Amino acid sequence: MVIYKMKYRQKKELLKKLETLEDFRTHTGKIIYPLSEVLFMALFGLLKGKVTFESLHDWMEFNATNSLLLKLFDKEERIAIPSELTLHRILINVNNDEFEKIFRDYFKRFSSKKHIAVDGKWLNGSDANGQYTTEQHKSILNILDKEKKIVIGHRFIGGDRKSEIPAFKEELEDNKLFCDEGQIFSFDALMTQSDILNKINSSKNYYIAKLKGNQKNLKAKAIETAEAFVCATSSHEDTGYKVEGNKHVERKVEVFQSSGSNIIMFDSNFHNIQSIIKVTKKTTDLKSGEVKQTEQFLISNFQTDALEFSKMILQHWRVETYHYHLDMLTKEDSHIVYINPFSIAILRSFAINLYQLFFNNHDGEKIIVDGVQTKKPLTMARTKRYCENSDQFTLDLLEPL
């Protein structure tokens, strides 16, 4: 059981960071609605399930005299609340790069930065044929700590999905988020590019990279190399009763490595390929009985056994869990932002990360909220519901342990 007490250190710290954001409004000496307060209240409202501009504004107006927020903002009577139109204008004109720096700084203390997943996501509605904009469709590159299950950074992208590649290259060159040796990167086949993998390798970091149609020759060479082995160097079968949707899933991971040297396969474009990993997935539809089997090949620049590779590959799929939580808990795909969707995307990541960090610390516990002990173990969805019903709980969520 956990009993919550009023704490302000990290909330005050976040407010001070938000106060450093450059305000796009030129008449800064006459600002009625400070940007830092607007962003903090927007985050607070998102945590409480107010996921649209309209519901956020209604909640902010209703809480203009909220005693907890008045104390936090050092105000005595009332918080100035902008109109809904002004709120929208403020949020879409935030300096995204500076806001991103604040986001990274806030969550860097919680990241182990050992297992890194990279995955892009289109931002729904921000397309060239949208009703309110003629801008290119925008997407965001999410960089996740797979162990903590939180986002530790974003890259903002316009245009088509191929721009994820230069965005990640920029992130690697920037080298502020990936400063430690020994990190393990995993990503979808789109990122299986020679300059990306070689850059990771030369930085004394590691990768697990999928092979698909975009690397036909490399994939064919990997399959041919694996098939030349009499048997796998190491294998692991996960045949326990696992269900995805309405399907029973079994997986077999086979690893192929050279006994005579570190290099399992030479390629003039890709340096230091030490392992080939084959994943065979068998799914059985629990209703129809239909059985399907698929094979996937991956490469890595390090060696370990099949069990460890299996764990790492499964960890990468937590990216999809993050996307699921974004949609289910913040309704990202339903709440369309046509113009400059990045600031609200950062706020959503803030909210999901705070839900996740709290869940990490109290998974399965029955907690006390506003003096009442909950009857069911904690889940991500219940964390959100407790926020909806308790301002104090929501404030405490902004003080991750």
C-alpha cells in the first residue's frame, strides 16, 4: 500500500523549466496567460483524461480556483484562463525544439538507456489533403527505453516515412541522447541501413536489425548462411500458452554464430555482423483453428544465446504497447491536430510516461487514493481513472520516485 503526501519539488522544477520557453507572443510584458501555466495545466488536464482542446479548455475554466494549482502557481485567488481559441493558438505555436529539451531533461533521470527502441508514427490528420492545412503530412520518431517502457526523446518529421532515416541519423550524430557505450538498439527494417548500423557499431554500441524487402540481397545472404548450418548454434522455444488477441502464439528463436571468428557473414557494406537470428512464429486462431507460420530474420553485431535474443526481440515490441497506450489513454488517433501537432504530441508522451513510471513502481499493488484503499491491483488504465477522480493523486504523479 502507498500513502501519498503533498510534494512540490519536481513540480516546481518542471514549472521553472517551462518558464524558460521562449514565448511566441511579442508583447511578453503584457502576457495574461503565462505559457508555463498553460502548458502545465494542459498536462494536468491530459493526465485527468481531458484529451481534446475543447475538454481541456472546459476543465481549465472549471479549475481556475483549484486550491492545489493556486498553491503551485503561487496565486491567491484565480488562475487566468485563455479562451478556447487562444488556448489552441498557444499550444500550436510552442517552440517544439525547446519543449523537447525540457521533456528529455525531465525524464533522463529515469532512463537506464541500455535497451533503446526507435520507431516512427504518423500524426493523424496532419496531411497535405487535410481540411485546414496544405502542409506535408507530419510524423514523429519516438525513441524509447525498453526496460522502463518510456519515451526518452522525439524527432519531429515532415513528409513521408522515409524521412525517419535521416531523422535518426541526425539523432545519432547529435549524440546527446546516446552518450553511453554498450547500448543495444533495435528498430524495424526501414532503419536497416548500412550507415546507421555502421555508425552504431563504430560508437561501440550494439544493434538488432530486422531484414525485409528493403534489403533483399542482405536478407538472401543471411538466409543462405543460416541454411548452411547443420543446426543452430543456440535455440529457444517459447511454447507456453500465450495469447495475442484471439490467437495462441508459439515462437522459436534460432541463433547462428561462427565458432572460428566473431564474424558470421561478410558484407562489404555492413560491418561486424556477428549473429544471424531466425524467429519462427506459429499462430493458431482459437475460433477457427487456422494455423499460420511466419519466419523473420535479423542480424546483430554482438553474440549472446537464443534466450537472451528472444527477450530483446520481445522487448522491442513494447513500442507497439506504447502506441496502444497513446491511443487508448490519450485518444491520440481520434484527437486530430491539423497544424503543428508536435507540442501536443510531447504533452501526450509526458502523460503516458508518468502513468508508466507510476505503474512500474506500483505494479500489482492495491494503493490508497484520497484516504481510500483501492480494491483492485494497479493497471495503466486504473492509474488514469484515479487521476480523473483525484487532483491530489494527479499532482503526486508528477513526482515520480
